[in-house]
Amino acid sequence: MPDLRLADFPPLLLRCFAVLFGLIWGSFLNVVIYRLPRGMSVVRPASHCPGCGAPIRAYDNIPVLSWLWLRGRARCCQARISARYVLVEAIGAVLSLAVLEAVVFPLGGAAPVGLALSVYIADFALALGLTAAAFIDLEHMIVPDAISMGGTIVGLLSFALRGLAIPDALLGALVGFVGLWLPFDWLYSKVRGQPGMGRGDAKLLMLTGAWFGWQGALLVLGAAAIQGTVAAVTVLLVRGRIDEPDAVRAEREQIQAELEALPEPERAALEQQWQRDPLATAPDEGWGKARIAFGPFLILATLELLLLGRERVMAWLTP
């Protein structure tokens, strides 16, 4: 087994495995995306119908195929199942195959299987975590620490797989966090009295720096800013506005209702703390006041850097 090389496995077999493996983990991502921002366990209880709560049988939980066979409805109560579920499962398969093609195969046929497997697992885990964070941020405008901090730790522990030295990974994490936190959280709050961007975005860029060094963190920040600006302008031109996610409005109303039900001394302290949250108030009207999640664009740029390769991107940008 230790003498096995990547070339000992037929590429078609590896591609089929990557797609099936990605579909399975894409299905699990749906659980993470739904439960993590709600503070629920991602392990228990087992998958159940979002409409009536009935357990989902194994043959109704086959990635992509079950949704298509049931035409997007639950077998138990005919509740509509969002197309997001099948989309996330498909994304899992695509990312798994992309990591294999763009990161593992370029190692060469002589690469030991242990190395190839380690690189695949680490990079695919990164891609899965970032995908979950993107969907959560789009819906709730938060980036769970479990993903950003956990991903940073994995990046620091796996630095050697990407040819980095540990000082480069540590410096990258520091530059990534400070590069967003200093101007958009600390400095902006000093000037305007409230942070202009959540610390979740700074932690995301910290993750990127831990994986790809300080150059990678700066590249991702620049690419995310460009892509985010293009997306925001496009939405404004097409729709005339950028709406706040429904889940954010509902969560704000729920928190405010819970605060109003508390006794006065306790409520005053918690209200003061709550008002520091950028999401505590609804966004003002106007193009310049629109609230948009920046995390998904940081994540998109990080995935682009992962699949294109840091060295290749740096070579393109270096005269």
C-alpha cells in the first residue's frame, strides 16, 4: 500500500469516485446549511421532512436523484422541497471533481497515494466548508466561527501540503484578519459609531491567509471586491434595489421581541449590546445604503485561487 502511486489508479475510476463522494457530502452540506445558523446539531436527529417532521427514508435521500424522482416534493406530506437542496448536492459533486482535476492530478502519476489523498481531503474539506459558509451568509448574513476558525486551524496544520512554511501561513492569517478588521470594523466604527462590516468576513480572509499566505489573502480581497462590486451594480441596475434577506428581518424581529419581554435592567444591558450588531437595524433607503453579504464573494475568490493555484496566479500577475 505505501508503494502505491497515483498512476496505479485509472483516472476514470478516480473521477467516478470523486463525483459520488462529492454528492454524498453535498447532501450533508444541506444539513449544515440549515442547522448550523440555528444552533442545532448537524448529527442528530437524522434527516427529517421540513414540512411535517417525518423521518426521511434512505431511498428518498439519494442525492439529486430522489429530488428529481419526487419532483421536488416530500413523499410523506407533499411539502415543496427547495431546489437549493439539489443545487448544493450538485455543487458538492462539481467541487470534488474540480479538486481532483485541478489540484490532485497535477501532482503527477508518480505522486504517492498518501500524499494525493491528503491533498484531496484537505482541499475538498476547504471547498465544502466555504460552500456552506456562502449559503449561510447569503441567507442569514453571518459566517459561523465553526467554519472560519475551524478552517483556519486546518489551514495552519496542513501548510506543508501547499508548499508553505508555517511562518508564511501564520503571517497570512494575521494579514488576512487585520486587512479587513482594521479599516472596516475598528476604524469605521470609530468614525461612524458602528462597524461597516462584520468580523465574520475578517475571519474568512484570515482562513484564506492561513491556506495561501499573505499574497493569497490580498489577491482574494481584491478579486472579491471587484466581483462583489460588479454583482451589486448588476442587481441594482436590473432590480433597482438590493433586498435584505427575509431570514435576517425575521431574526431581527424575533430578537427585538425577546428583548422587550425581558425585565428592564436586563433588557437595557442586552439592548445596548445588540445595537452594536450591524444587523440590529434595517438598512436605510438608497443605492449607497444597500446591505449585501461580502462573504460569498470572498469565498468565490478563495475557491478560484484554490482551483487555479496560487503559484499560477502569482505568475500571471508578476511581470
